Amino acid sequence: MIHATRDYLTFLWRCARIAFVGDWRYYTWMGGLTVFSLLGLHAYCNQFVHGLIVTGMSDEVSWGVYIANFTFLVGVAAAAVMMVIPVYIYDNEELHDLVIFGELLAVAAIIMCLAFVTVDLGRPDRFWHLIPGIGQLNFPRSMLSWDVIVLNGYLLLNIHICGYLLYCRYQGRKPSKWFYIPFVFIAIVWAVSIHTVTAFLYVGLGGRPFWNSSIVGPRFLASAFSAGPAIIILALQVIRRVTRYHITDKALLTLRSIVQVSMIINVFLLINEIFKEFYSGNLHVASSKYLFLGLDGHHALVPWIWTAIVFNLISMFLLILPLSRSLRWLDVACVLCIVGIWIEKGMGLVIPGFIPTPLGALIEYTPSMNETLVCLGIWAFGLLCYTIFLRMSVPILQGTLSKANEHLPEPEAGVEHSPVPAPH
Amino acid sequence: MGRRNFLRSSAAFAGLGALAASLSPLREIGDYSSVDEFMQKYYKEMTPDDMSKVIKRIENEVQRQYGIRPHVRDLKPMDGVEFVYCLNLTRCIGCRKCVHACVAENNQSRNPEIQYIRVLKLPHGSMDIEKADHLYNPEAVPQKGFFYMPVQCQQCHNPPCVKVCPVHATWQEKDGITVIDYDWCIGCRYCEAACPYWARRFNFTKPEIPKERLNPNMAYLGNRPRKQGVMEKCHFCIQRTRVGRYPACLEVCPVGARKFGNILDPDSEVSYILREKRIFIQLKEEMGTNPRFFYYFEK
């Protein structure tokens, strides 16, 4: 027991050490992310002291970019399963090791999600009121309480799966199926649940006709399953470039077909929504009118949403065409898809729900400088976490960081061990 | 090796310095919260002893901040009482006296301004509140061709705000009033998004009330001063109505458009109105919220 604990602590210590070791590109990247994280922290401390008045939010538009980014990132986290499903259900070998990179992205995304909800709270010091047992969690009535549970549960599930698989690889032993396969299947269902619950957060509000529509849930899933794997496609190519880790083109193309199908469904659902809103022409169309066309001289979101739609459409056509089998075009399609969905699922979903207010007032919203810095800070911190996770996991998967070489000297900056074939 | 160690320690120092600089705004934190406030129990779990300690803490805080010793009470709902509000749209002239009486009575923030009542100006012949004018400001009211509809918390039987609150910080009491425990609210503003009547307000910063304007007659679930970062809204003037007085908005109304009382008492004015008047409406009836606030028409 003591032995196992010591081994595990050594593992954690070596992982932590390697996070501080890299070449100049690594230090530049991490340094830049740290600077942005600290700028965000500074902006948040300012908000903590003076209140949410330093944001662009108001009683009229009471949620803004924080909740918009939160919504988008829940989708990114949920999309990790789109790599897990082919591997564990269809036995796709190409993606096998890459699943870990997907799940680590999910962990980083959930950390960002939790940060975005926390910065949105007026009284973050009272977060303990949410903890079951000592607080008063309104479960199961409040959808927000569901969200607290599913997000934290998903975080733990993914930490367990990645952590266990990586530790086994580090020790050079075969993972015991009972220790992770059941959790993988739970995580698949759970991933769908996190995004569905987040959609229900909006759908459940009868007083907001823009959100109170059954299509929001399916659209959330479709957009998440295109933007999420698109991010993974880009991340894998970065990993391939900056490390010696081998990732095949075939694996990237498998992910391409996932993005492709999801994007087609996403655009189809968008058409459904636009038709329903505008053709029937009832009074509840005001929010959609504000979003797509502008209302009574207010049209802050119009250029954004049309950019998003154009990006989504171009991305869809690129993905359908054989052209995107070439990585250059696939990357273009992925970037357009990510940006398009970030606009559409973020600002395009959250803000129009508040405009006009339930009493018909038209007050617009623009994020403040302070708010933007907090967002940038959280994104930088999330990328920092993901980079550290990759910095630890790539050498483990390659076998350069393993129990076997525990007594060898630690790698110094800029010096990589030559890759040892990973045990299969 | 020496150079590397030097670089490492300088990087660590620079990092710590940058972290300290990032945290520097916290120096202005002031009286954000106290240990007692942080540890305070949930309203419904407090014993009478806990409550008297909390009330003492609040009275001390108010005295320190405003120089006035307030009288804070924890008023419970009365048995056999369910409050209902009736508002006569034919009489309302849109003078907004109710809005300001409410602000004065309930210690709302003057900077930034928080108001519980919003008076809508609507063209004759329409109940489509998307056509409402919130910011009308003519020489004199009423203006020809318009009617006025004051909207405040509707004290719903099925309140969406209570359903969505993740921490039970808002709930409906026996007498029909939906209240907020300002010391339990985490400020997520989900209730504000859920309310179909736009009745809830958030303290985006520390509320400011001039000392001489503070109303020292306070209730825990009512008009005691709020903190930064929590929700508030109309509570039918709990500090008045639970001791048998009328709400401030009713008392100030110059045309008698506002009626308030106990619906469980068949002899009350509101029982008479809901029994005898031919037309009365609940705002956004189709939401299924079933408000305890009724609008009616009568000369």
C-alpha cells in the first residue's frame, strides 16, 4: 500500500516537473498564456470588488458573454465522446490512443465551463450553498442544479479515465477492463446529458419564447458534435507537429466524417428553426427578428449571426466536397466551423433571448473591456491546462516518461529523449 | 548550472510578482462580507436564537454604515391570510408616484437606480406589451389615446423564479408572497431570466442610499438594505402588510387605482372585486403562472 502510494506520488511529481520543461516554443507559448491568464485574473479581481457593474450586463440583458462561452464549451466537452464512440463501440484502431487527447480536452473544457459560471456569480463567496449536504441544492427542480451535478460528474469521470489509462501506461502494465470500460460507457451517456441539461436550462423558461423551443436541445448536440471534433482535428495536427507523436491522416479523416455529418444536421436544424420562427409570423418572433434582421433600429447582433451562418455554410460545403480530404482545406473548414458555432451557440443564442425584455423594452448589450479580459483570461487558462495535460501525456504514451526510466536523469529544457515504442 | 538556477529563480520571482499585481484590486475589498455572514445558516433552518443573532448583526451593520439604529424584524406570515393585489387600469393615470413611494419605503439603491415597479404606457386597444413605452416623459399625464399599466412582482401561484433557483434562496410563503433570503442568494440571475414579468432586480454593485433617506422600519425578508451581487424584488411590503398596514404603492396612489387585501376573507375589498367585477385579467395568463395580481377595468 505504502509502496503503491509512493509510486503514485513519484508519478505525479514527475508529471508536474515535466510541465515546466520544454523548448523555447513551449516557454513562449506558456509564457503568453500565463500573461493572459493573469490579466484575466486582474480583471476578475476588479469585478469581484466592484460587482458585475463592470460588465456590460444589465437587468434587461442579465446574462452575457460569460454564459455564452460556458454554453459553447459545454458542447466542446461533450464532443469528446465523438472519439470515444468509434473506438469503444466500433473498435476503430486508428483513434485508439487519440481518445485520451479528446478526453483531456473535455477536462480542460469543463474547467473553463466551471470558471465561466463562477465569474458570472454575483456572490461567488457563497458557492458552498450549492454543495449537497451543507448547502441547499434545489435538486431536481432547478435545471441549474442538474448542471452542477452533471458537469462535476463528467469532470470526475474523464479525470478518472484519462488518469487511470495514463498511469497504467506509465507503469507499463495493461489496464484492467473493469476499471475503465464501464466508466467509458457511462461517460458516453453522460456527455450527451451535459449538453442536453445545458440546453434544458434555456428550454425550460416559458417566459422566453426564443429559448422555449424543443429544437434547442438537438441543435446543441449537432453543433457541439461538429465544433468539438473540429477542435480536436486542429489540436491533433499541432501535437503531430510539435512532438514526435505519430498521428495518422486516416485518424483525422475519420474525425472529418463526424464533423461533416454533424454539420449537415446542424444546418438542417437551423433551417427548421428559421422557418418556424418567421413563417407563422406570430408576436413571439421579436427576438429572432432582432437577431437576424434587427428590430426598431437595433441590430448589434445582425452582422455576427450572418457571419456565423455564412461560415457554417461554407464549412458544410467544404466538408461535403472531396476537397476537404486534403488537410489544408479540412483545416479551413474546421476553423470556419468553430468560429461559426462559437458565435451562433454563444452570443447568438444567449443574448437575443433577453431582447426584447418580457415587458417589451429594447436594451442592447455589448461586453465591456473588463468582461472581455476575464473571458480571454479563462480561455488562456484553459489552453494552459490543456497544454500541460498534453505535455504530460504525450511522453507517457510514447514511453519516454515511464516507471522503467524513473532512475534516469530528468530531461532538461530542449532535450527530448528518443522515442521508445509504446507497449501495446 | 548557476546560470540556469538564476534564470529559474528570477522566473519564479517574476511570476509571483505578476500574481500579486493581478490580485491587487482586492485591496479595495472593504466590508464585502463578514465571517458571520459567510457562515450564516439558511433562513428556514435558523432557530429563533440564530435569527436574533442575525438580526443583531444586521442592525449593527446598518448602524455602522448609515449611522441610524434600524428596527429589523423577522415577520412571519399570518394564519388565514393570502394576499392579493387588484389594479384598476381605468383609473391609473401613469403618474409613477407608486414607483417612487416603493423606492423610499423599500430602501432601494438610488445609485445605480433600482425600482420594483415599471409603468408601461400602451396605446388604446392593445394589450401587446411589446408595443409598450417604458420611458414616457410628457409635461402631464394621462395622455389622450393611451392607458397605463404598472407591472411589479405578480406573486404567482406557480412562480418560475422559485422553480429555477439552484439554492432555494427564493420561495413562496404561506400568505402567497414570494420572498428572497438576500443572505443566501448566490447571484446567478437564473430567476431574472425565468421571470415572465421582468419583476426581479439585481444589485450589480454596492447599493447607495443617502443616510437621511433610509427607512429604519425593516424586515429580514423585506426592505433591509441589500448587498452587492444579490437579487431583490417587490415583496408586497412585507414589513407593512404583515402587521396589518397597506403597501406603500397603494397608500400613495392619488386616484385609488390600487386595492390590496386578504382573498381568504370574503368581506375584503379584493374578494368583492374578484367576485363582482365583470372583467379582470392576469398578465400573460397563458404562461400558467397564475398571478395573485389582477388588472381590472371600471369607471
